[in-house]
Amino acid sequence: MTDYLYELLVPHFKEDSSAETYPSVNDPATINYLGRLTTLQLDSLHEAEPKSLAQASHSTLLSLQSLSTRSSKSIIASADHLNNLKRELSDLASDTGRIRDDVLALDREAVGFAEKYSRNGENEVLDRRKKALLMYRNVDRLSDILDLPALLSSAISSSNTQGALGNTNYASALDLHAHVKRLHLLYQESKLLRSIYDQAEDAMREMTTNLIVSLRGQGIKLAAAMRTIGWLRRITPDLAGSPSNEGSLGALFLVCRLANLVSMLEALDPLRELADQETIRRLANKDNVTDGNAWSGGQQTERYLKRYIEIFREQSFAVISMFNSIFPTAETRRSDDPGIHFKSLALKTIAPVHTPVKDDSLLPLPSALATFPIHLVELLLEILKQYMPNVQDKASRESLLTQVLYCAGSLGRLGADFGMILASMENNDGDLEDDEPPEWVAVMKKHRILASRLEVLSGTVSGQSRVASSSISAAL
């Protein structure tokens, strides 16, 4: 029904020139309105419907005018945006194309980056980054390793100024050096550890120098000398030698102590200069002996020789006894065998099984102490031969020779008695008669008598002490 009605109204739509377009038959509003027209009566169509349409048109016009008044700005802006929409859409399309091309290029670069820095392949840049990351993770350890040479040098330098506390610092320095050496052996290809090892070796050479200088110091004690030799054994194992031989450290010790002895003797140079002056005066007066101007000086020479022999006796005995304590010989070590001490208890010990030793044509080198006393005696003998002729007073000469015998007896307890060198010293005054014994013979006789008296006196005192102790024990 609505279709027929629509066909009847279409010619009127075409005749209305003001209508640019006319409603479509498929429009729901058109269908609803045509359906409504079919329900109206004919009078309503001629009278009421035009008025209703005019009223609705007027109401719509008022609504449009009110809407345009309220939303004029929004409408104008919407119109402007609508005009620019076509241009914006074209720009968006071009930008979308560029983004598509850039995404493809980015994908190619990402694939290339992934292939270049893949963990499965080898890459120099990636290796450097891995090393840098590993270094960052271990920066504390590297800092500790880099501080080792500074700590070692600090421990060594502080040991020279802290006295007894320096022993602990030297021990710490040796422990640090052992740690650096162990690291160098574990990582021999590392240039860093090789540099640290070289610095540590320089510090240990400085420590070795300090220890050798300390061996030349005055007033060194046995405990300090043993510690110093022990440290030198750890620093320079090549010089330590075998357990049965002191190696080169024994010779080093003797040389250092000899240098100290020579420096102490050189401190007597003021007295020696006075003795040299007396020597010059004696030689000048030698030709005037026949005129009755016999030489009667020698007091300054006597002072010099007494002080020289005293220092020589004290220091030589200290050096040799200290050497025997630090470097015990094989005989000394065998004396500590418990089988020797148990013989007095009538106990039987099983003899150890000795393995046959092959004959070695090259015998081991003798100890450095074998020739050291000879050198010391030559020093003393040279001085005595040079300055003894200045002392012509018999009592003074006997006093000096007795002092020499005491010195020889002191070294004799260590196996270096040189008392017989007095026989090589002749009196140059020429006053001895044929039946008069040499001067050294009388001095040695007096010395032996005095020594025997001292032994008797010491034996008497010890016997009295034993008797007193036995009487006290009996009374108790």
C-alpha cells in the first residue's frame, strides 16, 4: 500500500523545484509516514495534515535556528575540520607508507644486530663488552690485587722504623709475597699479574737489602740474627743450601759481622793516629839509640792496642758463637740424638739402617767458618806486628800479650785457639841475652800459672758449695 502511495507522490516530488532530493522508498521514516497517511481520513488529509506539517516544519526551523545559535562555533570548526579532512587523510596515508618502509628497515637491522651479536658466534665487540662486564663484577678483587705491591712496600718500609713490631711486618710481607707468587704461577699469561709480580720482586729485593744491612748493625742479638737468617732463607732459597750445609747464607752472615767488626775497629782511628805518630817518632829516634836517647814512649800505642784487642775478643767470640748457634754443624745435630743420652741409662737402642752412599768425587764445600778465624787472627797479628815495637816497657808488653792470650783462650772454647802466634812475634830491642828465654815463653808460663790458680779456686768454691748443699739436705 505504501508503495502505491509512494508512486503517486513521486511526480509531485519532481515538480517541486525547491527539493533537490526526495525521500527514498526504503527510508524507514518514509515508510512510517506513508503508513500513517493510509490511516488518516480524507478530511484530515486536506485540512489537519497540512497544518501539522507546517507546524512541524516551523518547530524544526526554530530548533535549527536555536541549535545554530548555540553551536555556531562548533559547527564552523567542524566545517573547517571537514574541509581539512581530505588533506589530513592523504598525509596520514603517506606517513603510514613511510612507517611501513621504516619498519621493514628496522626489522632488517634487528635481524642483522641479532646475527652480529649472537652468543653462538665470535665477535670482537661482544668479547670486549663481556670482559668489561666481568671486570665490573670483580672490581673489588682487582682493587685488592692492585693494592698488593703498595701493601708489601708499606710493610717493608715500616719494618725499618718500628723496632720489635717490624718482625710482624716482615712476616706479613713474606706472606704477601707468597700470595703474589702463587697468583703469578696460576695465571702466568696475565700481564697485570706479571707487572704486580715484578713490583713485588723489587720490594723483596729491598727487603733483602734491609735484612743484610740489619746483619751489619751493632749490638745484634742471637734471636734477631736467627730471625733475620730465617727470613733470608725464605726470600732467597737458592742461598740457603741443604740442611747439612749453611749454603751461602753462612758466608753472608760472616761477611756482614766482619764488616761490623771492621767498622768498630775503625772507630779507634783517633787512637791509631796517635800510635802512628809514636811510630814515626820511634823510627826517627832509632838512629840515636847509641847516643843514649833510647825510645821510652808507647803509651798511646798501648791504649790503642788494649782497646783494639778488647773489641776484637768480644766481637770475634760473639760472631763465631752466634754462627754456631744459627748454623749448627752435623756433629752438633748428632749430639741431640737420644741414643747418645740414653747410654748412661744402660738402655739399648736399635741402630738405624744406613743406605749405602755412592762415592762422590766432588766433595761438598767446607763451611765458611773454616777459614774465618784464620782471617780474624791475621787481622790481629798484622796490627800487633805493626804497633807492638812501639811498646818497650816490659810490664806493658806482658800485659798486652796476656790480653792476647785471654783472647786466644776465649776463641779456643770455640775451636779457634791462636795462642801460638806469640811465637812469631820477636822483640826487636836486641837486649835479650843468649840464656834468656823469649818474651812470649815467660808470658805463657805466667798465664798458665794464673789459669791453674783460677781453676783451683773455682774447684774449691764448687766443692764447698756441694758440701754445704749436702749438709743442708742431710739436716732436712
